[in-house]
Amino acid sequence: MILTLQPVGRTDASVLERIGSELAPFGEVRIASPKPLPSRPLGHGSKRYRAATFGRVCKSSDGDRVIAITDVELCDPELGLRLVFGHADIQGRWAVVSLSQFGGEGEEKLVERAVKTAVHELGHTLGLGHHDANPQCVMFFSEKLADTDRKGRDFCQPCAESANLTLSRLRT
């Protein structure tokens, strides 16, 4: 599988490199040239962007899967979520991860949280839903940073088996 990290807006190149190296077990990781943010935030005076608008940015990026990495806040008003860490086109090829909430405790914690969120969103593109019965599984829904910090960065056994079905098709 070719996994493209698509920087959108201002993102630190060294952080992107670290995230990319952590995601290497999924396949070849490429870092694309930065793209500008979608045209406007959610509404007048808001700094948050609709997570779904990042799909337009990702559609023109190459790769089997594309994960936009951005530093702006994201929301998903269709689901009533005022702040989300990431979003994915379920069973599609793109996702977005926001770094905006991850860096308060240093770069190590930022990268750890970003990788967990990227794996979670990648899981959605591989057909996985939330695994709310297992708070340690990376597919557990993170409502707050404590949820992200508590869970692991890998799929649990049942989620890994499901994800591997799609991954095996992408590796051929």
C-alpha cells in the first residue's frame, strides 16, 4: 500500500517525517508537497474547519490512502461534534488528522497522539468502525485527549484481522 501524508496549511516537516516513519508498517509512506487550507473556516469568526472539506484537498493526491495532516481545528457538524481530532471517508481512501490539540505536552506526545489518530482514521478507510467495547484498541472513539492517551496505537486482534483483509488486497 502507498500511504501519502498530505500536509495542509502549516505543518512542521520534522513532525511529518516522524509520523511517516511510525506509519511505515502499513506500507510505503510518501510525504506530498504542502497544499493550502480549504477556502474558509466553518462560519464567520470561527477558526474551525469542517473535517469533510479536506476530502477535496486529498482527492488530487496520489496513493492508495491519503491522510491530510493539518494544524487547524476540525469539527463535524453533521454528527454534532464541535471538535474532532480526525475524520475519515468511511471505506474511502482519505482521512484528515488535526495536530491542533496534540502539542501542549511537547513534540513526543504530539507525535504519539497524531500516530494513534492517523492509525484510527486509516482503520476507517480500511472498513473498520469504532470499537467502543475495547478502550485500549486504537479504534476506540476518542472524545477527549485522555481517551487517545489511554488507548494503544495498534488494532486489537479482531480489528487487525478485518483490516488485514483490505490491506492484503492493497499489497497486490
